[in-house]
Amino acid sequence: MVAVSSQRRRNGFTLVELLVVIVIIGILAGLLLPIIGQAIFRAKVTACQSNLAQLYKLGTVYSSTRKGNWPSAKGEELWLSLRKAVPPLIEKEHAAILHCKVTMDDTELGPDETNYRGPLVSFAKLGAVDPLGADKPDNHGEQYGGNVLYKDGRVEEHPLDAPQWSDIASKLSP
């Protein structure tokens, strides 16, 4: 004869166990959301750095076809004139390199606008380590500085309270 066990076999989880798991998942998600938001912000800042580097490369392509000369435009017009001068390289659908989208959405600027600053003097008059372009003020929010493109092609991020930020800002269009 087979003995019948008085204990029943459990199939599945109890409601309390499921609720505990849901609460733990909720706590973990709450801890991760700020980290995910910061990662998205850093990715956008990096995209802006890449855009400035691409604009420099576009200027280099332009100058290679014009005996080493960059456009004589100043300020943000420098970037817009590159776009107009080398249309096959930057068609309207690729005009996103003219926009830093850290604190803006896609609808704020048109394809013939930019939110990058340019130099107050022409490229030829810039010193070897002078800034060539940068994010406009507050592109990254009030508590952050921005990216700066130098004449030698490097792009650096500077905090807003860094001593060099005011010097950089004085050499670029508002």
C-alpha cells in the first residue's frame, strides 16, 4: 500500500511573494532612473562634441578644394556658409550636425540654422590654439559649460565655472 503524504505540493508562488518581488523591482528601478537619465544626457553631450568635430572636418574638406582657405564668414555664419558651400556633403537631411540637441528638441531649429557659436574673426586670423566654435550658452543647461572646438581640430568640454570659459566666450559670437 502506498502512503499518502499529508503535505500538499505547492505549485506556484503566493501573492505575498509576488508582491515582495514587485516592490524590490520597483525600488531597483527607482534607483536606476537617475543613472539612466544622466547616461542619456552624457550621450547627447558626446554627440555635440562629435558634431563640432564633423564641422571641423567639413571645413577641412572645403579648404582642401580652395587652396587651404576656409570661408571668410564669422560667427555662426561660418558653419552655415560651409553647409551652403559643400552641399553634397551636408544635404538638408544631414543638417543635424549643425544642432546640439542636449536641451532642445528636433523642432526648435530649421536646417538653415545652427546653435553653435563661431569665431569673431575669420579662420585665417585665428591663433593656433584659439577657439573656432562652441556650444551656445546654456546648450547643456545652466549648471554645465559646453564643448569647445579649437582651430587645431580638438574638441574639449569645459565647465561653466572654469576660468577659461569666459576667455573662450569672449572670442566667439554670442
